[in-house]
Amino acid sequence: EAQVTQNPRYLITVTGKKLTVTCSQNMNHEYMSWYRQDPGLGLRQIYYSMNVEVTDKGDVPEGYKVSRKEKRNFPLILESPSPNQTSLYFCASTIGTGGNEQFFGPGTRLTVL
Amino acid sequence: QKEVEQDPGPLSVPEGAIVSLNCTYSNSAFQYFMWYRQYSRKGPELLMYTYSSGNKEDGRFTAQVDKSSKYISLFIRDSQPSDSATYLCAPGSSNTGKLIFGQGTTLQVKP
């Protein structure tokens, strides 16, 4: 089954404790993104990657890091989480840019205390 | 001004009603227009997309784009309780390859 998986689905942590949210897709897509979704603000892009070892900032990259060492994986790293990073996070992948469907993962609900 | 504005609702309608969901956008560079549907505790899924002004129909759903007024609409005919979800408009540009999502409108269809 073609899918994007994320882990963990739910995470409660404390300020400053480094964490990683994993994302994996099995569709051989080149383009992957991370979004956060907040009430009243919609989905905002954090980082994206157009291919292995190619990553770039989205609209809200502060406080986040990403890496793309393999085509299928695109982990999101919070080196020192803060309460304002409490949010619902989605990973997405697409075959390419320019009007192609983005496939979203199931989401990771993160709470930073 | 946000690039994409969408009334967040919530919108509550009786089963069988016609629903109109709307977005406005400010960037004339947007070339394609998508609607995603997001059920509670799930990721968004593509519902419809169009590349031009005019209407595109798919079953009970019609996507309408008016580029001259920068207005996007999604119509749902004969709405069903299973249509209860959040609907996100998402225009994009082939130049940047980027989608800009609206805030999403939460729809509840009551039996």
C-alpha cells in the first residue's frame, strides 16, 4: 500500500529535550515536506526537500532541522523544543512539484511542556 | 494580508443541503488550485484539483475558479454526513512548486 508513515503519532515532552519525528514514504517520491497545523493558521510549511541531500526552508523553519540522507526518509528534528512548537505536524511527499498531489502522513501531535 | 483566506467556519448544514466553501487569494502567479479534505485525526487527502478558470465536476463535488477575481469555490451537492470534515483550499505555483494552504473550513453535515 502506498503510504507516508510518521512516528510517533503522539508525543509529550519537556522544554529543551531534543526529539526526532520520523517520516517515511514508499512511493519513491523525490519531493518531501514537513508542515505544522495550528488553529486559525492552517498548514504552514516548515522545510522541504527536492531530493536526497537537498533541503530548503519553508515558511516557518525556526527551531527545526531536517535531513534527507535517503530518498524514502525525511526526519524532523527539534534540537531544543519550546512550548510554541506544540502543534500537529504532517509529513507529505509528492512525485514532483508543479501541481502534483501531495500525500500526507497521519500526523504527529506534539505537546511541549 | 494572507496569501490565501478561507472562512474557518464551522459550517453546519442538514443532510442533503448544497454546501459552498470559498477561498480568496492574492497572488496572481497561482496556476493550479487544489482542494484537500481532512477527516478528524487524519492527514489531508486530495479531493479535487484544477488548472484553469471555470468549473470542474466530480460526482457531487464541483470546483470553481475565477482567476480574474482570485476566488476559489468548492460546491457539494446532496451533502452527506460522511462529508463532515475540514476542507482546505490550496492554490499553487508551478514556478515555486509550492502549495499555500488556506486555514480550512470545518463542515458538519447533520443527519
